[in-house]
Amino acid sequence: MAKKILLENDHIEGIRYYDTYRKNGGYRAAEKAFKMSPADIVEEVKKSGLRGRGGAGFPTGMKWSFLAKPEGVPRHLVCNADESEPGTFKDRYLMEFHPHLFIEGLLISSFALGSNATYVYIRGEYAWIPDILEQAIAEAKNNGWLGKNILGSGFDCEIYVHRGAGAYICGEETALIESLEGKRGNPRMKPPFPAIQGVWMRPTVVNNVETLAAVVPIINLGGDEYAKIGVGKSTGTKLLSVCGNVNKPGVYEIDMTCTVEEFIYSDEYCGGIPKGRKLKACIPGGSSVPILPANLLLKTAKGEARYMNYESLSDGGFATGSMMGSGGFIVLDDAQCVVRHTMTLARFYNHESCGQCSPCREGTGWMYKILKNLEYGKGKMSDIDLLWDIQRRIEGNTICPLGDAAAWPVAAAIRHFRDEFEWHVNNPEESQTRNFGLAHYADPIHVPASA
Amino acid sequence: MSETPKFKVTIDNISIDVPAGTTILNAARMIGGDVTPPAMCYYSKLKDSGGKCRTCLVEVSKGSEKDPRPMPKLVASCRTTVMDGMEVKNITSPKVVDARKGIVEFLLLNHPLDCPVCDQAGECDLQNLSYEHGSEATRYEFKRRTFEKEDIGPYISLHMNRCIMCFRCVFTADQLTEKREHGILERGDHAQISTMLNKSLDNDFIGNVIDVCPVGALTDKTFRFKNRVWFTKPVDAHRDCPTCSGKARLWMRGEEVFRVTARKDQWGEVEDWICNDCRFHKKETKDWVIEGPSKISRSSVIAQGHYQGNVGTAPTPVLIDKVIGKQPKYTLDIHSISDVNRPEIDLSKIDGPAHSNDFK
Ligand SMILES: Cc1cc2nc3c(=O)[nH]c(=O)nc-3n(C[C@H](O)[C@H](O)[C@H](O)COP(=O)(O)O)c2cc1C
Ligand code: SF4
Ligand code: SF4
Ligand code: FES
């Protein structure tokens, strides 16, 4: 049984209400934290090795230590609850079922960073969750955990929930800041970074929901103990949201020590592929990360088993690896079409581009149109190379990483599934009635013996 | 100011000392010539402009003396400040040349091929850009994006299909006028300039959006279709204006003033903003004190030598061919709606500014 520290109390009825949460050890970490100095809390988070759970995996303790502290200027903690990446729905689970764990994490982090006004920017489509959060915030406030002079420490803190209006781009931290300020959600040019000039040009830390929730067990256990969970630079536990062709889709907490194979096939997690079908491909970390065929998913190019952690998932770089990303684990069985799937993602990025910079504004729509032709049997062989060329010229040349996020899925699909694209071109009619199938995508890869 | 330290930066193997805080693009402009990256959205007179079009991308092959590591990605030179000892590659970097070619292709992707009927033709930054940095042909095989035509009043014409989303007009309205009343609606490839631009026309300075627009998306309605720019001759003139500097450029043919714009410098940027009154209402020679012919230093058909000897054939095909890679389909024959563009008259043989009498 894997270790659970975030969803430890998942089975307890009513854990989403204050009394139950408190009776089961809730706000113990906050009590402990208020006896520490803010600098010591930052130190514990550094020791824990916690990496941001929003996608980029940046060490949280380091991010916190970059926060500028000019005299007389307020600082802010902003929680990124925009969770709009296709395939990712773990933050929703935390906020919906464990709101107090989340608020406790927000509180400790606000104290550590000196944020008297903390904001939760939540995606508009999560229409019912702000009510849950606001109720929990009111409960916490009634019990003295928010408001003025918390626990007699002299520290004041309010948490405000701010709804987005339905734009994926507002999950990008600087677009989120613009939107929070009431402006159009266009990503900002960096520098300046939010740690120096963020919301209202004040020093700001933006963290994901899960990142901030993880601060609770870090304080409870101590940074060193937390760092013992997991392996290498993948410390602690990670929430994964699983969808697609598995028997048991849902949200799972893993301690990053199991293999990808175990994760997909064991009954503790996904429970295997339904209807006796076979695993064809998987996007292990949300729609932006590279798709992998079954063989490269389960084993690295060196022939070693691939594990569910940051390092192992990215083993091989983009050539033969992928990324942990935001933990949206999307599984495709042998009845799925990679061309169609890539087209769907391209449509998403086309729809979500903010339109500020030319490569992303123009390139995402172009890729979608070409993919549509390929999928519907109207593609040409040269279209595949053209797609490659377009994604190559978007990647790295844009203001924000949405351009890269749009380019990578296309690049990976062509890199690993080129013959499926070619089959669509060569069989325009057949491709409209059946799919390419598993082909050789699960065959063992030949690993040359090292000298 | 004298205390600002100087940084040494090397761009395409040419070194220059510039004050700390200077952007790579501005350092390159100080050197001048080919090392200067093209800029479609940056405008030195507009705060916060730049960073969007990505045509000015350059490679930083050495970060600084202190930290010589190269930068992992190409950077927007208009928004990246120099460091001491920085080394930058513009046209000497194959990566930059390739990326820029891509950017030009992206910018032209949905741009209508209506140069023959566009008022900006001949002084269009996009035309010039594609001429210098683009490819021969487009690989785009889909229908180009179109927007519904919006009437924004009697002075300015908005042709959204041609917009490249440089945001310059938004910054102009924001920074030059008291209340900005237009902006960007929607997002992604259907983002558009819209809303109440006509209302802000009441403002004395809104006409400047015409001059900052790098393409033919915002043009002067009081000039539209009256003439092609290369048939008019620019002269610098001034008048005593209570609202603005009164320093303007008149586009004349004979004694007629066809259009009034601000004067532009060698980077195509306005030198002094002019007010709406000077721009739209002072169209007679007697309104102005004429200083003399303007120096056109920027690469454009106005100055590129295409001005002469083109007569007898249609005036632009050489250029248009380079720009869009194929002969455009004319949506209308300019000669059928205007009698000022008589191809049989050789402008280069006319002494001084052409006059409507020359076309009788
Ligand atoms: C287009 C785009 C969308 C993003 N969406 C989210 C999101 O929904 N939630 C999130 O936590 N981070 C998202 N991110 C990452 C954030 O920019 C930022 O890195 C993150 O919130 C930092 O938090 P962390 O350090 O705790 O991971 C997105 C990034 C991009 C480029
Ligand atoms: S990359 Fe796309 S989403 Fe990001 S700033 Fe540019 S246009 Fe907007
Ligand atoms: S209308 Fe012209 S100035 Fe305004 S954003 Fe479009 S191209 Fe730029
Ligand atoms: S001029 Fe630098 S990005 Fe447009």
C-alpha cells in the first residue's frame, strides 16, 4: 500500500467540514507553524524538496526564497486553481473534498511569505467549488484561523476566492495575475518576474493548489521526513488524475516509487485496460507533455523499467521520454487513433491561444487545419513535414509556454506515430472506416548492447 | 544621467558601448544597417510596446562577461536589455534567419492578398518585411480569416482583415489620449481591434493610430483611394498649431495636398505626434509653410528605385510577386475607379511633384 499523506483522511465522512477536519488532526500543522519563524517554514519547505505541482516542477522552497521583500510594499500569495489542462483534475478533488487541508496550506504559506491578502484564482467552470471554499473560509475564520491577529501572532490574513471566466491561458501565472487585476488575461513579458513585480506590481508567489496543500504534511512531518518519501528529486507524494481507457479512472495519490506498468495494471490504481484491449499510448502528465507509445512508456530507451516520478518519466528527453507535467494521466488503448487525438489537442490550443504573439496565434490554427485534413482523409504526405516545420517554428519563439505546449504534442505524435499519419494519407478511404490499431507500438524496442 | 554605466555589446561582430538599460534592438539601431533586426510591434515612443510580433528575435550567444552562457532560446531584442560583454547574433545566426522566415510566414498566413487595393501598399512594413525576410511562396492552403467590416467614423478606416495584432494602436490611444475606448476583443486567431474607436475620434490625437499601424489596417479615410502613395511626393511642412507641434509631412501632387501625416524617422517611427486638425482638415497648401522635399530613408517602394522606370507596366508587380510569391488576383481594377493612376504617364519624366494637370 502506497503512502498517503494528502488523501490520508479521504475515507472519513464529513472531512470537508471544519469540525471533522479538526478532530482528525486538522490545523495541527498551522499551530506548529505559528510557533516557528517564517524563515524557518521556508527552510522546511526547501528541505522537503517539494517541486511545484502545477506543471513545471520548479522547487517550491527556492521559488519562495526569491520573493523580494522591499520595505513597506505588501506581498501576495496567489494560488493557481485554474486547472484547465485537458486531463488534469486533481486540484478539483482537493478543493472539493478537502477544502480545509487546502486552506490550512494556504494559511501556513501566507504566514511564511508574509501575505496578508491571499488569492485563490479558480477556473470559472468549477462553478460550484467557490461556494465550498467560501464556506470553509468562513468556518476557518469563525474559529480564529483567518482574520486579524491569528493565534495571537500579530499576523493578519484574509483569503479571497476569485473566479476566472473560462480561459486556459489564465493558468499561466502572469496571465493569471493580469486577469486577477481585472485586465485581459494576456501573459506578461518576463522579466520582471512575479517574485519581484507580480500582482499590482507587488512581489508575488504563484503556486498550484496541490503544492500549497503539500505544505501541511511538510510541516507536520518536518522537511527531512517528507523528503524521505519518494525517490531522488521526486520527493513526497503526487496526485494523479487518470482518464481514458482504464478500468478505474480517478484521482490517485502515489509516492513516486511504483513503475508505470504497476500504475496502469495493478488493482490498487488504474486496474488495467477494459474490454481486454491493449495499451497503445499514453500522455503521462496532461495534454501538453509528449505522448509516448506503449513500449517507450513502460520501458526507457535503455530498456529499464520506467517509474512514475519526475526523473524517470523524462528519461530520454523529448526524443524518447515525456514529463510528469501536471499529473493528468491519459491512457489510449488500441482502438484509439493518434491522428484524431492530436487533432483534438491542436483544436484546444488553437482555441485557447491568447493571440498576442504571431507564432502561436497563427501557427496553432494552421496546425489544427492540417490535422483536420489528415484525419478526414484529405491529407498529403508533405503535410506531415509541414506540421513538423510549423511546430518547430512555434516552439521556443513565443512569449509564454502555451506555444510550446501546443507544439510538443504535435511533435511527439509525429516522432513516434509517423506511420499512423502516413497510413491516413495512403488510405484516405479506409482511414474513415477503421483505425490503424496497435501496429508495432507495443513491440519491445531493440536496445543496442553497450560497449 | 552621466552616471549610467556603459555596457559593451557586440552584434553580428560589431561592438558598441551603450548605456545600461538599452535594449538589444536599440543598440543595434545605434549601429545601424543590416545588424538591426526588423520590428513590427515595438515602437520606441510607446511605453510597453514590443515583444509580440517576434520578428526581432535574435540569438544571444554570450550572456555577459560575468555569465558567458548563451541564452537557451532566441529572445525578443526589443524587450531584452544588454548586459556588459553580451554577444548577439542577428543575420549571422542561421537560427535567427530561419525563425524570422517562419515569423514572416505566420504574419502573412491570414493576411489578405489585397495589396493592389490597399492604401498602405508602398509604405507597408509587412510588405517590406516579407520582401527582405520572407520566402517565395506561401504553404498555406486554407481560406484566410475575415472579419466583418466595422465603420469607425468619417476619418479613419479600420480594415481588420489586415491587422497583425501589434497592439501599437492600443498603446497609442492609451498613452496619447485621455480615455482609450478601443481595445482587443476575443482571443487567439479571432482576436480583433474593436469597440468605440469611432468615439475616441473626438480626441485630438487619435489620428496618430494611422501612422503607427504598420499595415493597412488603419488608414486615412480622407485620403483613401484618392491616390497611390508612390504617385504623391512627400514634403515637410509646418504650421502654427495651437494643439500640436504642427510639424507634418504633406503628400502632394502638384499643388494639391492629398494627405497629411506625421514625419517619420529612419525606423519608420513618428517624430512628433500631430493632431487631428492638422491631419484631417488642413488640406490646402495655404495652410502650411513648406520646408522642402522629405528625405525618405527607409527601404520602401517610395525610395527603392522602383519609383522610376516602372511606368508602362503596372507599378508594383515585381514587389508583389516577391511578397506573396504569386501574382495576385486583382479584386478590382484601380484604373476603372480612379483616373489618377494613369499607367502611360512616366512620373520620372515629370519635373518636381506631379500635378493633376499632368494627367489631364
Ligand atoms: C498555458 C499554461 C497554463 C497553465 N495552467 C496552469 C494551471 O491550470 N494550474 C497550475 O497550477 N499551473 C498552470 N500553469 C503553470 C503556471 O504558470 C505556474 O508555473 C504554476 O502555477 C506554478 O505553481 P507551482 O510552482 O506550484 O507548480 C500553466 C502554465 C501555462 C503556460
Ligand atoms: S504563446 Fe500563445 S498564449 Fe502565450 S502569449 Fe503568445 S499567443 Fe498568447
Ligand atoms: S490595427 Fe494596426 S496598429 Fe492596431 S493592432 Fe492592428 S496592425 Fe497594429
Ligand atoms: S518588435 Fe520585438 S517582438 Fe515585435
